[in-house]
Amino acid sequence: MKIINHLTLNGQKHTSEHQTLTSFKNLQKKSKKKSKQITQLALLHLAPVFKIQKIKNKRKKRKRKDEKFTELPSFIRKKLSRISAAIKTVINGSKTKKEQISQKLSTNIILSAKKTSQAFQINNQAKKKILLKKRYLFYYK
């Protein structure tokens, strides 16, 4: 249901339902496992524990003129927000105009379940970026 909500554009829920159903059918055809298990595994691999928040610098004194935002890592406490962030990464990785969204979504879910998708690599880069700024975690919980 959350996947449908994230796919909905301009209130067109019927088309997003159709896209998710066709992507689940494609998942079922491509793999021998159930589509629900594959999507759960993919979302488990892509669910972030930390996110980077951009906070605007309010002081006039800046070290550099181009620094307008400070990036601080923060812990994602709610399980549903972690799942929705994982769904957003899967959907953003599958939005291309070359293929239909349903086909691209099914291949992206399979690849992220195998830890080989582009979204998984982007997620790992974000984790590395957070590890570099982990000293700020003490100040903002």
C-alpha cells in the first residue's frame, strides 16, 4: 500500500495500482520466490538507519561564502519512516522514460534484493558520508 502511495502522481491512484500490480507480476515471472518476500528483502537492504539533514546557517559570519547549509546526521527512529525512505530510493531509481515504470521497478527490486542495484550503491555512499560526520551525532539526536 505504501508503494502505491509513493507512486501516485496528481491523484491518479488507479494508474499507480496498475503499475505496482504489473511490477509484482513481473517479479513473479522473473524469480522463483514470492514477490512479497523479494520486496521485503529489497526494502530491508535499502532501509537507512541515519539520514542527513541540511540546516541553514543563521549567523552572518561564515567561514566560506558558499556554505549556506550545515549537514548533520540524524537517527531515524520510526520504522515506518525507514521503510518509506527505502521505498523512495527504489522508486527514484526506477523512474526513467526509456522503460515502463512497472518493468524498471521490478528489475530494480530484484537487483536491490541481490545488493547490486544502483540505489544500493547510492545508499552505501550516503552511509559513508554519515560516518564521516558521525561526531555531530552527539549534539543532535
